[in-house]
Amino acid sequence: MRTKAGVDLRTLSAEAWYAAHIADQVHRNIAGREVVITSANDGKHQVERSAHYRGDAIDVRIWYVPDPQAFADRLREDLGADYVVLLESDHIHIHWNPASAR
């Protein structure tokens, strides 16, 4: 697993670390290389109360994935109901949101 320059993972929750680990495994299986995390709780995010600011979200690069939708679908399957996986135009956003809290 790698990070884009300036991304700091030190304050991620255990749940976000788990998501990063799963994203790395899936990315290695699909693209043959480690995943790149492009955002954690750094930078500005479109949603004011973004899970990024709590340390519960990551964004991952999709440059090397031949089928980003298949990558997102596999992440949803492997992470389960407590995670939200959103395919954006240039990355996949993953955040922890326990099903019991919905």
C-alpha cells in the first residue's frame, strides 16, 4: 500500500485501516500492484461532515484498474454492509458506516 504525497494515515480509525488493507489486497489481485491511497483526513472534501474528517474514510486511485466498477463491486463484497464504497470519476471513496447506525 502506498500513499499519494502529503497523505497522512496516522489518524485513521481501525475500521479505515481495515478498509485500506482490503483495498490493497483486491487491487493487487485485479491490477497486480499495490493500491495508492489518495486521501484520508487531509485536504478538503465535498461533504461538510465527511467521514474523512473523523478518520473513517479513504480514497483510492483507480488508474491501474481495468474495470473500476468491478473493483468497486469486489470491495463492497469483501468489506461488507458496514462500509460504503462509492465509485467516483477518478477514484473510489470508502468509508465506515456501521449498518447498525443507519
